[in-house]
Amino acid sequence: MTEGSSPAKTFVGVRFLLLGFDPFDKHQVRSKLVDCGGEDVAHYSPNCTHVIVDKIVYDDPVCVAARNDAKTLVTALWVHHSFDVGLPIDPTWVSFFPLSQSYLSYHFPVLILSFLLGSGLLNVSSFPVKFAIYSFN
């Protein structure tokens, strides 16, 4: 956005509730939403159109309630991508859903191991027992 221009109206009509955010991230996400026309409803209510979560899983009671009430349920990634593009991206894209607890339970060890190997923090050549990493794509 150039100096002196009016902010985009990307989030006009979005009445949102932010849940699970640390204070810094909450401020950043809230600022993007409000600066572009969104309204912070502060509490879950019929007036709320979007529940935006961080560090809360898909199976959490708040997420279940939001889905049952036909609210749009997304993570902050939806806000950031929509803000960058200048229009609301389709919230049904799976990359904007909170992860489920079962997904995290099953994949978390693999995700951590992949991170450690990829970052060089874990050197497999120093292990006394060799192991293989399989990809089931």
C-alpha cells in the first residue's frame, strides 16, 4: 500500500473472534483484519462470522461449535494470505484448517525428525544403529 492510499477492504463483512493466540501474534492478526475492514466481536456469538484460531486443534470444543454453527473456521494463515493478495481467499482450502489432534499425534514425531534432519541439528552418521526414513506419499 502506498503512502496516503486508503487501506484495502479485504475483510469487510468479516466479524471475527481470535482464539489461542499469543499476545504478539494476536495483535498482528487483529491489526490486519481491522485495518482492512474486519470487526473484532471479542466473544463467540451469533454475530460472529469467522473463528480464527492458533494453537487450537480441529477437535477442540470451540472448533466443533464453530463448525456446527456454520461459522468460517480458519487459522491465521488465511488472514495473512488474504491480506497479501488483497481479497479473501477461499477459506475451504484445507491448508487453512486447524490440524486435528489425531493428525498431530500420528505425524508429530515424523515432523520433528524431519525438521531435525533438514536443519542439520541431527546427524544420522553419528548413530550406532542405522535407520531408514520412508515416505508414504
